[in-house]
Amino acid sequence: MKNASIDIQYNTYKEAGELDESDQRLIIEARKLASKAYAPYSGFQVASVAVTSDGAYIHGTNQENASYPIGLCAERVMLAAISSVASDALIKTICISYISEKQAVNQPIAPCGICRQSLVEFESRFKHPIRLLLTGQSGEVFKFNSVSDLLPMAFKKQNLIK
Ligand code: THU
């Protein structure tokens, strides 16, 4: 028997002002977008914004439904939009932010498991690392150099036996 471990590296910043100008602009975009989410049932509005190498932003917000399980997360709404309208764009960075009606949001949140799997699929498909910024409406920002860092041992296309 051997022990094994996985180490996840990321950077933390006390506030958005510590990042470069293009990251700051993306963070502002995601923080602003959160109020557009349709989340009347949870009161938890999430925004996910991707920036392309040309500086274009592609938006996604969570979309809930009275039939709760069919609600969509912001990240997957955004990925579907990219895949549909800008599939040849190179995605550099994604920023996720949120608003909660129940509490002040000055802490980053990380994407749910299903969205992590979808983000990894997207990164593998385009064979290019996608940086990830996580933040609330203010305060700390976490930066990952690749969305895959958030899902060690991800299940991938190569695992499917043909
Ligand atoms: N949600 C997202 O949009 N992204 C995540 O990664 C986590 C959760 C949404 C789903 C639901 O509409 C609300 O947040 C509360 O779970």
C-alpha cells in the first residue's frame, strides 16, 4: 500500500485591485451581471463571464424554474452560449461571482461538481488552459491557472473505451 495525495495550487488576492487591469474589468463585469440571474426560488444569483483573446465577454447566469431540478447553473449557461455563438473564440479567463439575498457576499464561491465537469470538458475540447477567477461582490479573489485544477482525476473522453 502507498499513500498518494493531490495538491491544488491557486492564488488568493485580498481584493480585485491586486490583479491586472483586464482581470479587474472581467471581475467588474461578473459582479454586475449577477443581478441579471433568474433565481426567484433560491435567492442566490450567480454570474459566469468568459473573456476571449479578442477581449469579448460572453455571459451566463443561473436560470431557475418552478420545477426545481430543471434549473440551470450560470457556468453551463455560459458554456452553452460560447459553444453556440463563439465556438472558434479562444477563451482566456472565466470569472464567477454571485449575489445572495440572505447574506453579504464578500467570499468567493467555487462552481458545483457538475459545472466543474462541464468546464473541464470545454477546456479539453479546445486544448487550451482556461484561467478561473472566483469572487463575491467584494473582497477576496481566488485565481486558478486552469479550470482542471478544480477537478483532479476528472473523467475524460480518453477514459471511454472505444
Ligand atoms: N448555481 C450556479 O449557478 N452555479 C454553481 O456552480 C452553483 C449553484 C445556482 C444553481 C441554483 O440556481 C442556485 O445557484 C442555488 O444553488
